[in-house]
Amino acid sequence: MKNELIHVSHECIPLFINDDSEILILGSLPSVKSREEGFYYAHPRNRFFLTLSQVFNDNVPQTIDEKKDFLKRHKVALYDVLYECDIHASSDASIKNPRVINIVKILDEHPNIKKIAINGGKAKVLFDKYLLPLVKDKEKILYLPSTSPANARMSQSDLFKYYLNLIK
């Protein structure tokens, strides 16, 4: 069916975090391409890793192993606001029956997290509605524009300027 919703769970891509992670970046939910590849921001036109490579003045990682090494070197953790939901393809607008992650547990188990960056508008709406009240230190939170190809109106140089706040 054309607009059929499927149930998606984060069992397909677990929380990527290390004991020394200092930045936790949360999207809304992995895209179809990311679910297929088994790692975050896998769509070839997504500018996530390009933008982070500019911020950290590093090479753009290509393979999943390179991406994991890159994130580990720069103390970046990745996850999503939603643990599971019903969704059509990669359409955030179609999300139904959302269930969120346990942000309190993540922050308790990883006290080195200094920033929580929210990637994209839908992630912001979901984070603010479900998780913001649970975060004790609101100063940690940073809202960032989406790196998705759907956010074509945002230039790469503008994304870079916003994402520089990750290291300030």
C-alpha cells in the first residue's frame, strides 16, 4: 500500500556511545536507508558526516567502521528521540504511536555528556514534548537544523555555522 505504516524499533540500530562521549546527538528515528545499512545518517545525500567533518576539521568518513572511529575520536554519541513508532518510509510527518528513549538512564550511565544536540525540527518537537522535562541541566541542550536532504533550503555553510556550536 502506498502510505502503509510500518512498525520501526531501535533494535535495528542501537545507541552508539562510549564511556568518554561528551556530545549526544539525537535525531528523530533512523531513515529507511540507515535501517538498511545498520547505522546512522546513511543516506548518501545526508550532510551529517560532511558537516561534522568540517566542524572537527577531519576527513569525511565513508564506511560504517570509519564513521564509528570518527565519532569515537571526537567523543560523539548518536541515538534518536524515538525508540520506536509506526512510520511510513522515512516520513517524520507520518509518525504514529511514538515511544521515546530513556534519556534519564542514558545520562545517568554516561555522566561525561556535556551537550545534547537535537538534529532537526521533528526531533525538536518530540524532544521538547517527551524528554525536555526529564533533563535536569537544560543548558546542555542545543537545537540544530536537520542535515537531511529534505532540508535543501539550508546551505552547507549555514549548517556548518550552526554545528560549530557543538564545540563551543
